[in-house]
Amino acid sequence: MASSHGWERNISRAPGEDLLPIRGHLLRLDREALYSRFGNVVTNEFLIQYIERAPELDTIIFGCWVNGKVRGIGELRRFALGQGNDAEAAFTVESAFRDLGIGTALTAAVANEAWRIDVRDVYLCFGVRNQRMRRIAQKFHAAVSFDERDCTARLSIKDERARETRSLAWLAKSILPLERSA
Ligand SMILES: CC(C)(COP(=O)(O)OP(=O)(O)OC[C@H]1O[C@@H](n2cnc3c(N)ncnc32)[C@H](O)[C@@H]1OP(=O)(O)O)[C@@H](O)C(=O)NCCC(=O)NCCS
């Protein structure tokens, strides 16, 4: 099973009316992380507006709480607003909290949610040199395609071969709802 080191217990879905902790996380990210996430240089103003627009775009956001602060998030958004079987997902974890399993646990939470809302395929896009995302995609048995710059990983949520993904996702579901701090 893909190891998430028990971080599922720290993950909860962010309520649309209280996205300040999520905004705080995004504003703490360094330039490199923001570039990897958004594929561009972004300003604080952009991030503030981005989070403000999340509810109207039906973005589902999971946050990983560590000692009262959100240190990593996973976002899930259908390509077609409110319909369609395909969605995109994206992840960020603050640099001091990487390689601890948080990104893996957030991916499990997002996969579980995709399963719950009947999304069939979840697409992740990241740079070809993004070894951490490549490793996470591998753990979740994603089909990865790439060109010279970008990777696209497709998580087939209902695919039998993705059993491992689903079992970890089920674990996340079985523990939710969760405490805000640990
Ligand atoms: C990608 C990201 C979310 C991963 O978060 P994370 O909490 O570090 O992820 P995890 O700890 O669950 O998993 C990272 C895996 O990569 C592995 N890894 C780290 N550096 C690596 C390297 N150079 N080569 C190969 N694997 C590497 C870790 O060992 C771990 O695998 P393991 O669990 O088998 O040991 C985080 O690095 C991040 O926020 N990056 C910037 C934003 C970004 O790139 N987002 C992706 C856009 S979708």
C-alpha cells in the first residue's frame, strides 16, 4: 500500500466559507513551489483572488493541518463545471513539510472524493523534473505521459488496477471528519 504515514488523520475538507487557512498556506509557499504549482510566476494578489474564486469554480480543497496551520493542500476540480467524469487535481506542500507523506495522503483524500462524486479520471499536470509528483503518480498507478517539459498523470479512479489507490482512499474516508490540529 502507498504509505502516507498516517497523515490522513490530519486532513479535512476546507469549508467554502472559511478558506483563510488555505490562503495562508498558499501565501507561505516559496517561489519555486508556486512556479511548480501554477506553471508561472504569481503574485500574492493573484493567490488571494484565486482562493476567493474557488467556491464559484466548485473547487474541492483538502488541507493537511499541522499544529494549527494548513501545511499542504489538494485541490480537485471538474473540467466541466458541475458535470462530466473528468477532473483535474493539484497539490502543494510547504517545503519544510515535504517527504513526510503529506502529498501522498492528500492524493488519497482527493482520490477518495473523486470516487465519492463519481469522477472517473483525475489528471495531474507537473513538470518533467518534478520527481516528487512522479513518485506520487507512480504510487497511485497513474498512467503517465510526457513531453520535453510537462508530465500528465491520469488516475483512473474506477479502474480495478487502481485498487491500491482506492483502498488508501477508503482509509482516508473512514477516518474523516478530522481534527483541525495535531
Ligand atoms: C509535489 C508535492 C506536493 C509532494 O508533497 P510531499 O508531501 O513531499 O509528498 P510525499 O512526501 O507524500 O511523497 C514524495 C515522494 O517523493 C520522493 N522523492 C523526494 N525526492 C525525490 C527525488 N529526487 N527522486 C525521486 N523521488 C523523490 C519521496 O521519497 C516520496 O516518496 P516515498 O513516500 O516513496 O518515500 C510537494 O513537493 C510540492 O508542494 N511541490 C511543489 C508544488 C508542486 O510541484 N505541485 C505539483 C503540481 S500538481
